[in-house]
Amino acid sequence: MAKITVENLTKIFGNHPEKALTLMDQGVSKDEILMKTGQAVGIKDVSFEIEEGETFVVMGLSGSGKSTLIRCLNRLIEPTRGKIFVGDNEVTSMNDNELRLFRRNKQAMVFQQFALFPHRNILENTAYGLEIQNADSAEKNERAQKALELVGLKGWETRYPEELSGGMQQRVGLARALAVDPEILLMDEAFSALDPLIRREMQDELLDLQQKMNKTIVFITHDLDEALKIGDRVALMKDGEVVQIDPPELILTNPADEYVAKFVEDVDLAKVLTAEGVMIHPKEVAFPKDGPRIALRKMKDKGISSLFVVNRNRQLQGYVTAEDAAKAAERGEKELTGIIQTDSPRVSPDTTLNELFEVSASASIPIAVIDEEKKLLGIIIRGAILSALSKEAV
Amino acid sequence: MFNPLDLIPRIPLGDWIDWFIRWLLFHIGDFTRALAAILRSAIDAFNDGLMAVPPILLILIFSLIAWRMSNRSVALFSFVGLALIYNTQLWGASMETLAMVLLAASLSIIIGIPVGILSARKELVHRIVWPVLDLMQTMPAFVYLIPVVFFFRLGVVPAVMATVIFAMPPVIRLTGLGIQQVPKELVEASEAFGSTEWQKLVKVQMPLALPTIMAGVNQCIMLSLSMVVIAAMIGAGGLGGAVWRAIQRLDIGGGFESGLAVVVVAIVLDRITQRVRKSNSNG
């Protein structure tokens, strides 16, 4: 049986939802209802079921009602009409006390802007959910500690959120949710505020974690790539209504209507086929102060024959080859400065694949992707372009 | 020239207020007398406590607190300033003033913070309290002195009552503001994990509002000091009394000495409480 069941869920914002409901039932459009009654339709008659262990992605543009929908699931926003069941329990009919227990024990939420408590350190943040359940102090710390280890943040317990990068902060957000061991994980655009590369890393990690944990996940996003990547099923929302619910392949190959088709087409061209879409995180970089021996060791460790050199601000300086580094080491040089080559191919993140292909044909080393401030965002190896192009052909 | 407004007879607003105060006085006289007695003994306790400590020890204690809360130059200033007060024989008056300030500010904070919290959480309370605060803050300070004399006669008790009314608004306002300014997402996060209202308040809203609340406390203490000085007009004594006497005798030198003592006390109190606010916003 379904883990989460949503039946005819409707949310109207405003003081007089009854009027809007009547009009809505008569088939009057959202805009017209707003004009006539001043009530805004947030979500309109949405129904779906989510299976246990499923990752269910709700995808839509801003204003499509996806954030409202996820907040109805734990009643941070009170639904106007309709029912929500989790297992056999009806969430929509719970009183304050039952609702509090449901929030504590059954579900946990991860927020777009992380929503970490700035006055609490990382461990205290992670333990928040357990703390308000008055969990035993030793057990509380142990479970929070475990959750932090799970997201790779061991050793950061006594730091404060402001000391962490965005990606790490969201790992804390995830750890805080996992610490209470919820059956349902509600993720509200959890990765949208992160840099593209970090975002992809987090997506991969979530997929890894999900293999181990098998939670029921409701994931909100406005990014189609993300939706297709992590969703077992994707629900597409438009103007407060669900337009299509299907597994990713079906969304791509069998769009339910023109809106979905347009969406899929646009996003494909604009996003997947750019430098940003195929770049990877550089395995290793060198700094000008590094000695040639350090550079050599880094290359050997990663099995690569050249290394990009960046300064402290991650601005690209050039690259060194293993050959040059070995010679410099023999000469006894202490810094890389003398052997940095600056003729490496560089492109911006929005360079299209066709352009990239020309650049890469004449390059012997990977292509560096840099932003306006010359910061190294990622690198593109030749194989990546070929495989992306071949996928496009299919 | 004919003015249509002249057709309306004068509204006896003042008479009504007079009547209302007398009516109150008649009906709640026992209450005010009991309150006066409690306040009286509280002030005496504060005052006796301050006077029981040898002045030099108290000066050192204040300087040490100033050092800890602020820096060495403020500590030095406190030491020299307070020593000067002792030297000009205004020590007793200063301690009387300080006792009144401490009592009035404590009462303002004890009442003000809960009211501020309520006004931030309940729209109805907010809508009632805010106009009252506007009234309390824009009404000239002297006007409070008249009704409190009615209820509490002359002396330190009415002075403290008037001071509490005068100094409480910033505590309420800044507590309310501080809590309303806590980012919505953090409040949401706290709710999403199943916090009770009390847990939300104590674990999230209050700690994050603390720097703002402390700004209100600092303002409250400074306003208390200024009002306690003005309240010399209704016989509050203390440094205000010294200033008042100097005015009546046209004693320029004496007036300045007392005025300077007020400034010293004000600066010491301000620096100490300001620092509390800063250290909290950093941590």
C-alpha cells in the first residue's frame, strides 16, 4: 500500500476561500478567481500516491505551487480542502498534539536556504530534532554524530554554520533531518542554492544514501535535469495543477501535453549541451607555491599527466605537465612558477558542445571551464564531449 | 470673523481625565498603597545595599565590570569619574539615583520582555499595545509626574512608577521587533521538527532576538536615568535633587557638579550594557 496518499488537495490563500472554492469547482480559471475574489489558488485538486522507498520528485517553475504542496504534507501550510494520509493515518485530521508527534517521528524536512540555526554549532544543529523530543543527552549526541558521519562531516561538530561553505551547510541540513531517522524525507529545493558542481555531487550522494536507507523521499525542484536524475517518478506541476506523473523516461519520451513537451525540449537544449553540463570536478589542482615534486606526486596519485595551476582564489594560472615537472625537480627548483604553461584552452560555462568539440580537437590536455573572474569551475575531458554528443544522437 | 468651529462648546477633556483619575484613586486606593509599600521597601533595599559597600570598593567593582565588559580606557574612565563623584560629595545622591534606576529598569524589563514577546506572537496584542506605546513615548515626560503623584504622593515611589512607564516602551518594541525579525525559514524549520511553541520561543526565537532585545535594555536603562533625574521635581531626591536645588539657588557651580555626576553614571551604565549587546551578537 502507498506510503503517502494525497486526495484532491487544494490550497487557497486568502481570507475567504469558500468563494474561491465554489468558483474553482465551476471551472473558473486561477487568474479569474484572483480577479473576482482576491483569493489566490495555490494548488488545485491535486491527487497522487507515493510508494514506500520511492523518490518522488515534484518539478515545476516558480509559482507552480510545488513549495506549497510540500508544506501541506506536514501542514506547515494548512490545506484548504482534501486529505493527506501517511500510511493509515490521516495527517489532515490530526489535532495539534498528534501533528507535533507526526512531525517529530515520521518526517523531516531539508530547506532550500539550509535554515541552520546560526547560534548553534554543527552538532547542536544536527541534534535539534532529537533535543526537542527530550532525547537522552548521550544518545542524542551519538545519533547526531552518526548522522554527521553519514554526510561526511565528521570533525566539524564544534564549528558554526557561518564557517561552512554552502555545500557543507546543506550536508548539515541533511544530517539534521536524518538524525531523527524519519520515514519520510521532505526536501524543498534542497540543492537549488548550491553551485552546479556541488549540486551534482550532492545529488550523487543522495542517490548513494538512498540505496542504503530506503526512505520515502519527496523532492521539490525547478531543475529538470535534477528531477530526471534522482526521481523514481516525476510529477510536473503547472499553475497549481499536476500535469503529468511518470517515471523520467516517460516524461522525456512521452510528454503528456504540449507544456511538458516544451519544458523537456527547452531544458535539454539549454542545459545539458553546454560546457557546464559535461564538465567534471578537477581531480586535483596545483598551487604556484607547490614544488615540482608535490605536483608530480599529485599527478601520480590521480593517474594524470598534467595539472591545472590555480592561485588561492582558485583563479586559473595555467597548467604544468608531468614531463616539465620532472625536469624542474631534477634541476632542484622549489616552485612551479617557472614551468607553468598558459596556452591551455579555456571556455566559459555556457559554451555549446559544438564549439567545445572544435576546441578539444586541437587540445592535448583537458579544457578548463572558467567564470568571468577566471575562477576554475571544472574541466572537460575529451571523452565527456563525445559521450554527450552520442547521447544526443540517440 | 465667524468660525463654525466656535459653535462646538469646549469639550472638558481635562475634567474627564481628572474625574477618571479620582475615580481610579477611590477604587484602587488600597492597591496603590500596597504597591507603594512594596516599591518603597525595594528601593530602600537597593539603596541600603549600595550604601553598605565602602565607596572605594564599589568604585573598584564598577571599574572591574567596565574592564571586563568593555576595555581598559572605559575602566579607567569609570574609576576616575566615580572617584570624582565621591570627591564632590555626591556619592550618596548618586547611589540613590542608581538604586532608582536599577529598580525601574528591572521592572521595565520584567514587564516589557513578556509583553514584547506576546505582541510579536499575537496580532491582537500587537494591535492593542503598539498605539499605547506610541502614546507613552510621545507624551511629554513631565505629564506622567502629575497622575503618579496623585496615586503615590511625593517621593521616590512615584518617581520609580513614572520612570517605569517612560522607560518600558523600547524594551517592548525591540523585543517584539527582534522576534519578528527572526528569519521565517528558521521558524519554519523549528516547527517542521515538531517543536512546541515554548521550544520554538526558547531555542530559536529568543536567542536570535537577543542582540535586539539587549539594545532595548540598554535604551531602557538610559531613559530610566534621564527620567529619574527629571523626577526630582516630585521629590525623588538623588542627583536630580541636587540639580533641582542648584537651579532654585542659581548655584551654577553646584549645578554643573551634579550634572557631571549624572553624565558619569550615564556613560558607565551605557558602556557596560552596550557591551553585553555586542558580545552576544558576535557569539
